[in-house]
Amino acid sequence: GSVLDHFTDSSKLVFEKPANAIRFSLEVFRKFSHEPRIPYRIGLSYGFVDIHSNGIYGEAAEIAARLVSHCSEGAVIFSQELADQIKGNDVKIQKIGSTLIKGILNPIDIHCIAEKGFHVPSQFELTDKTNNANTIAILPFQNTSSERELDYICDGLAEEVIDRLTKSKELLVTARSSSFLF
């Protein structure tokens, strides 16, 4: 592929063939999944792009850029158009679901690489990571009584609240392992 733009935390690349983009993604996984591990997210799309000296334009470029903000760490996600192009290759892929993407009128069907070691996001994880208006963290309850054997009730109550809130499609709930650090 060719690097078109490089920023401090991301790059935009163009590949002649969809299979080359997938091979590149597999290589990134191989290089960065071992210690010292470098977190990565890859968003891919297929279609016509218009390359100018001041940037890259076109719906495919827009979709790929937006997919990165929807992607979970350690995952490679891509559009239905790219999935159609790589069918029959030796790479295991999985459909995740559909999501709305800023600037694109209709929902986009999203697929991911589902090879061993790759993170396979859920439909819920396709939320835009840059928009966390509906995010909540449940902090642990504290037993203020002198009876230490009641500590488990506080833990159980917090776990139950987290469990019930995660069932909401409108909320992104911070994991217990993260929120209980505070």
C-alpha cells in the first residue's frame, strides 16, 4: 500500500487490491500483538477514492476513516463492499452488524477479521468511541457498618447494577475492572 497521510496516532493508506489491505492488517496484528504490545484499530473500506496533494476524498475514504472511530482495540473492521471483494480468500471474516456512520446516509454493514487472536467486536461495540455522551461507570459501594462480613453485599449490589445497565442499548457501561479502580 501507499501511505497518503501520517499523523501522530494514525495513518491513511491506499491499496491497489482489497486482498493487499487484508494482508497488511494481518501483518500489523503479527507485529504489534506481542510484547511490547502496541494497541491498534484498523478500519477498511472498498471503493473509488480521489487522491489530491491536500488529501484523499470519496465515500470509501470517508467510511474507512469513520470506521476507525467505531473500532475496538485489536480489531480490524470493514465495510460490506470490502467483504464482497475478499470472499473466497483464506481469511476468516465475520459479519458484526450494521451501524450509522457520520456523513453517510444509510447504515453500513460491518464485518471483521475473525482469525485466532483478533478481537471480534459485538454489535454493541460498534458505537462511535469519540461520542461518549451516554457512558456510565458504577463505583463500588462501601460497607460503612462495623460488620466486615457484609462487604460481599456491597460488591454484589454494584455487580447487579452493572449487569442490569449493560442490557440497555442506549448506555455504554464501563467495565467493573476499570470502574472499581477508583
